[in-house]
Amino acid sequence: MNKDKSSCHEVMNHICDNLGEDINSPKCVVFKKHLEGCADCRQYFDSVKSTISLFSSERLELNDKAYNELLKFLKLDA
């Protein structure tokens, strides 16, 4: 990730790859700055956050087909 500017693609990868990363890490600081100015990434982030919240609170188990459909819907299947 570029220290000064992040692309939407980098931010979306960061959301998925580093959810457990320290909130004050250099990556997260750049990530938060990008989210402040990018409505598309903010919307995507909110969608991922809501999905994680839903599934963690319900303790739902997905079969392979449903899991793959969820990844496809979130555009994480690539």
C-alpha cells in the first residue's frame, strides 16, 4: 500500500486480509484516511462489517454453495 494514497483495490484487500490488524498500525491509519474520502470503499466496508456482525452473532453455518454465493456477492471470489 502506498504510504500517502491508497487505491480502492488496496483498501478492499486490506479489509479482507487484515481485519485483526492493530487499529493504529501504519496500514490502518492510511486505510482510515482513504475511507474518509472514498464513499465506495466506505459502503463496501460497511457491507463487510454488517455481514461479519450478522454471521458472528447468529453462529450460522453455511454449506459450500451458500458460502461461495456470499463470496461472489461481496466480490471476494476472485
